[in-house]
Amino acid sequence: MSANRRDFLKKVTAGAAGVAVGGSALGMSAKSYGRIIGANERMGVAVVGLGRRLGAYYKPIAMKESNVELLYLCDVMKSQRERAAKNFSKHIDYQAKLENDIRKVIDDKNVDIIFNATPDHWHTPGAVMAMKGGKHVYLEKPCSHNMMENELVVAVAKKYNKVVQMGNQQRSSGHTQEIIKEIHNGTIGVPYRAVAFYVNKRGEVPVQKSAPVPEGLDWDLFQGPAPRRDYTIETWDYNWHWYGWAYGTGETGNNATHELDVARWALQVNLPQHVNVEAGKRHFFDDGWEMYDSMYATFKFEGDKEINWDGRSRSGQDTYGHGGRGTIIHGSEGTVFVDREKYILYDRGGKVVKEVKGGANEAGTALGGGGDMTTAHVYNFFETIRGKAKLNAPIDDATISQAMVHYSNVAYRIGRGFDIDDKKGIMYDRDAMKLWGRDYETGWEPTL
């Protein structure tokens, strides 16, 4: 093992032990996990959903220290399966099975772990199916499509004693862990406000039109839990994000999850007491984008704390002077900027006190992503299953950040803000509560 690799693993393990939220993940002891899977046992892995996130998994699955075997590559699109097999062959010296149907993967008792990188509407239903089938789950963001699923995925994980880590990989960033700890220790005094932002230059998307189902696509299985409809052009390949609410959760679910999570972590807050949103479609007015492409959300918390979300999908103006994404935390004695590459600490007068570059190569706004943070995050997940670490992003804490996404989307959809019960999560608005869950295709409803 190289010195760099050894140092990397030491940092990951140390970070995992030091920053997990509240004891062992989901209340289980590390010893309990050790009884499920031996501390040195080779684990069987399946990746479900082989789109743009696939590249993030090559390194953590292939590296010797992970001690896992890739058993399945599963996707509803034939070309995705074939591409994934070809790409993984550059990293492993054996062939995983190619499968269309997640249910067949879950039925295989040799599979211990499911990586769920499917479209948003499949995240909680797929995770629930996997946990009921005895699998631990690495669940990409957003971990849920709505508030009902948000509660359900936590309840199922607890019921079946499964390790579930959400893919908000900045929780496994060494420099982010460092500055969050400093904030909690008072380096900027009392933190009171955070601004989380994301800007991109996405272009026009086609207006939805009926079209033949693309060759090799299992359209029925793509829809899965969602009510059935005819196929429309480009829906299966990424643009499902913007084509209404059947499959996606907007840019807020697509990207805000990451920075909102860092903001909440820094301010040490849980559920908000109020949400208000200004949002709309501000660009390419006649194209097929069916929801907001710009949103400014404000969340109010106990203790006079506030988080703002500034998300602009199709305007690349660098408003904050730090590129495409990041989080700014204001305190009584200073300010911090942190993103996937670095953090900068300023005093109250705006002078730079310290700047630390993390050295990670995690992607920012580019499609796909992946890099050292994801590798560390996945390794932390593996080590927790073996009883050697604590999750950096346990699902019961991750869903608190995810709730902020759902509240802002609901506020946009009903056209007004609302108060929230910050203990139970209930929205004090009748129209908002109508969007607590969603309709499912009969027979596909996820349940406890």
C-alpha cells in the first residue's frame, strides 16, 4: 500500500469516527454491524442506475482496501449496461452480471450492498425494496421524492437494521470537516446565517412530444413506482429532471441537497420553522422545461438562524465570486466560504485569516461528478457495515437536510411560504400537506 493511500484511509477512518451525527448510524453499535458482516469479509455489491453518476464508483469499488466484489450492473437501458461493463473492465479484472430488473438483483442472496443511482422517483422505493431484501444501501441524493418517502426510508432502515448512507459526499470531505469543527468551536463567533448557492448554464430542452420508446429501454420499469404514461422524447435521459414532478425534484433536489446540508451542518440546526420561496422559469420561456429554473429560498430556524438557497440552473453569473457552487457561513465574528475544493476563513472586517485547499478532485457543476470525496464517502459506508466506523451521512440525519428541499419545492408549487412544525416536520398549510406524498402506480407503493 502506498503512503498516500495509507494516509487517505487513515483520514477517512478518523473522519468517520469523529463527525458522525449522534453515536453509531441508526442507533446500532459498531459491534452489531460486525455480527451481520464479518469485519474482514468480502462483500457483494450491485450498482443500480448506470447513468452519469457511474464514474464516481469505479475507484471505491475497485480499490483493494474496499474488499468488495461487483456482482451486478443494473439499468433499464441496454446501452447503459453495456457501457458500464466496458468502463468497469478498465478497473476490475472480472465481469459483473448485467441485469435489467432491480428486483432480480435484490433476490440474489450474495448481494450485500445496493448502490441506488436511479432517477429520483426510484430512490426511496428502490431503497425500501433493497432493505426488505436484506441489503445495505448507498442512496444517492435526493434520498426521497417527497416528505412521506423521507419519513419512510428512515423507518424502514431502522426496522430492518440496515446501514443507509446518503450520497451527500461533502460530509466526507476532510477540509469541510475541519472548518465545520472550527465553526462549532467558535472561530467565527456565533454563526447565524448561511447562504448555499449553485449556478449553472444549462441550455434549452425539447418540448415533450410523444415518441417511440428508444431501442433497449424498458419504459415500464423506468416508470416503476410512478403512474404510467406514454413515452415522450428524451424523458429517460436526464431531462426527466425538468419534465414535471413525476420523476424529478427540480434543481433543488438535484443539487441543493449538497450545499443545504453543509449549511445546516455548520449552523447546527434541524428542521426549519418557516420557508418562503421566490422562484420561476426565467430563461428559454418556450422550451420544454416545466418547472422553475431559478429559486431563492429562505428558511428560518429556532434561535434566530437562517439559511438561504440561491439556485440558478440556466444563468452562469458568478454572483458570489467563488464559481458555480458553495456555502457561505456568517458569524458574529467572521465569515467562512467552503466548497468542494477549499475553505476560506475571514475575520469580521473581511480580511482573509486562513485558506485551506482540500486537494480533492470532486466535480463541481459538471455532469456525473465523482472524485476523492465520493471515494472517501463510499469507503466510510463500507467500513461502517463492517463495524469499523460510523456513517458520515446516516439516513436519519440526511433526511433532515432533504426535508428543506421538499419544503422549498412545495412552497413553489402552491405559490406561497408556510410555517413548519420543527419537531414533527408537518407543514402548517392545507394545500402544502396535499403534497406530503404522491400518487404511485398500483402495486408499486413503498411501505414499511
